[in-house]
Amino acid sequence: MAPGVTVDHDLDALVHAADLDGLVRMIDARSTLRDWEGVLRVRDRARAAVATGRQLWPAATLAEYRVALHGPAPLVAAVLDESDGLSGRFTIGPLTEVAAQGHTWAELAPHLPAGPRASIVAHERALRGEPVDASALPAVFDIPARLGAWEPSYPLATYRDDGAEFPTPDLSTSWIVTDTASAPRPAPLEDTDDVRLAVEQLVEPWTTASNGQVDVVAVESTVDAAMGALGVGRARVGSITPATAIAWLAWAGASGGAHGRRRGAAAGRFGAWWVLAALGDLLDDWPVEPDALGDLAGELRWYRWDAFEPAVGWSLRIAVEDPVDGLAWAIAATDAV
């Protein structure tokens, strides 16, 4: 056998015995040897065994995750296969995002069919600073892969062999306490379905696969009045930059919350753009010119806020003020651990 290649005489026995611990040790050993074809064989045998009643999904999932994270480009393309509908179903993050961490688009592109997953990988690589031409790929997100000058440095996941980190954006800790109960109480605007739906779609995993809640209120007034209309009697508010607000929206859109499925940074970026377009009443003009969205983001005033709750779980509490049209929104999306 060539160096770094393992034989499979123990693999069938481990699968037959449904020895999950043994399969995990085998994946670890083959990963150490960089025998990625051997790791992929563990994935294939463990997945096939599920049809016989052996619950070996964790082994199959770990194997394809390791290949996506560290394997050579042709095998990464194999675990990004779109034809079976199974790859990446239970991994800690979407394999498109996992693969994009350690592989360039130039390496992966020759091996990936020009389908939706290739498009997502291209967007993930663009978020990591690689110049990518995605014009020949399906328009999964209907936004350019190349980042605009007005966009932030988006928070990106860091995947490891045994886990991952999903950092939040740096948020202002400079607060002003406001008594929203004493602010004018205009009636909430009724024609806010676009913004509400955009925010609900942004954090959909928080509410559909977890215990999250979303509330959005718009008023023809200030952010204090918007928070009051949301039912907040006393709050603290901190001004944030448009870039920070967009990064925070994108973080929420990428996240799966406490129990939902993570969607990845590229999906989060699209969700942030969609919310921004909804705030500017631009959805009927979608796809929107990127610089027009950047101008809109700069015209709005952005705030983070809370009602003195403890920082537990996942939260997106943003208030937005449009000084030109005299409108304000208060957004509250949360998901507990």
C-alpha cells in the first residue's frame, strides 16, 4: 500500500457491529494520515448502513465534514454532490461554507458542476477575499459575489476538526438610557409587511426549528417611539455604523440559532441585503444596484438596543431611523439557548 493509505478489512466489521465509536476512531486515524479516500469510504459505508437500520449517520456526517474541511479538491467536490440530497444534512455547518474555508475557488471550480452549490461556494470564497467570477453560475442569491466598498468585513465561521466558532460582530457598548414609555405613541404603520417578512426570513431557523420569536414595528416618528410601540417601556440605545448593522444582520441570517440549521455566511449576506432593500422600499426593483443599497445604508441611522435583558442565546435588536421620510423601525428577534 502507498504511504498514507489504509485498508478496509476492519471497516466492514465496524459497520456490521454498528460500532459508532470505532468508526469515529477510524475517521480520526485516517484524517491524521490524510487518507481522504479512506475517510470517504467510511462515509459511503456508514451512509449505506443506515438503510439496514444501523444508525451511523454521525459517522457519515463526520467523515464528509472532514473531507470538506481538509480533503483535496476532487474529493471535496464529491461531498458537495447535489444529486443525492443527502450530503451535509447534519454537519455542524453547511459543507459549502466548510469547504470554502480551506480551499480556493481556483482549486475547486474545475471539479464542481456549475450548479447552486458551486455558486454558494463562490460567494463564500468572495467573502474570504478571493476575487471570484460567478457570472456563469446560477444566480442563487441575485447579488454580486464581489463585495462592495460600502460593505463590512462580515463575521466568518472558523471550522475545526472537532467544532466551530461563529463570532458575532463587534457592537458598540456606549449606551444612552431612554424612557420609551414617555415618548410620543403614534400608531404603528400597517403597511410594513415587506420589512416584517424580510426579517422573519432572515432568522427563519430561529423560529421554525428552534424557540425564537420575531417582532417588527414601524412608526412615523423616531426610534424611541418605535421601541415604545414594540411594548418596551425603558431601554438603552447605542448608535452603530451602517457597516456594523449590516454585519449584524448578516450574522443573524447565517446562524441557525439554538437548534436550527446554520445557513452560512453567503446566505446571511443575501438576507442582510434583502432586509436593507425592504427598509428602502426597493424590493419591487430587485435586483437592486449595489451602490444604491450602499447609499441607502448610509442615509439611514442605525442603533442597537435592549430592555436591560441578560445577554442569553441569540439576539438581534436593531432600531432604524429614516430621517428623510420620518420613519423608524424597531426589530426584535431572539432565540434562547
